[in-house]
Amino acid sequence: MSNCIFCNIVAGKSPCHKVYEDENFFGFLDIFPRTKGHTMLIPKKHFRWVYDVPNFSEYWQAVLKITQAMKTSLNPSFVTYVTHGLEVPHAHIHIMPRYDDEVEYVPEIKKISAEELKVIAEKISAVF
């Protein structure tokens, strides 16, 4: 879909801080992160909702791979997932590492510099 920002990211037409890629899925840091390492995992093909993705279990296996990479590289206390998908009409799973100093149920959007995002993405992707 040509007007979909996530399709444009997969096609290399829009920049991102990539952390993961396989044949079917693409993971990158959220540009409006709620935690350090907040990652979006999307199918490379356009589907509206997470439950529309035909290889649903493979999708969650990719989430688990990213989670394990986050645990190794970022050392969070735990990791949470959100699949509401209301902002962008392309299936996506938010993968959010959580840390002991974060007490909010839904953390506020954080200001993280492009340089720090680059470093975070490199730490996560180095595990693969």
C-alpha cells in the first residue's frame, strides 16, 4: 500500500532504526518510544490487523526472538506487548522492555535522541 508509512519503511522509502528482519517480518524502534528499546514488529506484507496475518504463530515467534534479544542486550525487568494498532492501519505489535524505575502502567512518550536510538537498535540487533 503506497500511502502506508509501515509499507514505506519495509520498502526502504522511509528511514527507521531496524532491529530485526526475516523473510516475513520487520522490526524497528518506535519513533515515539514509551520505553528505551520500544520496538514495533510488522509483517512485510500489508495486513490491517495482527489477527489478519496468516502466519500468526510465526509472527509471535518473531516477537519472542526480539524479546530474548532485548533481555540480553538491554537487561529489562520484563517486557510487555500491545497490539491495539489504531494509529497506523498496518498490523503491528509494540514490544516494550520495562525497567524497575518505570512505575506507570502506560509510560509517557520519551524524548530519545536519534543517536541514542541508533545505539539502542545496534545493541538489540547485535544479538541476532
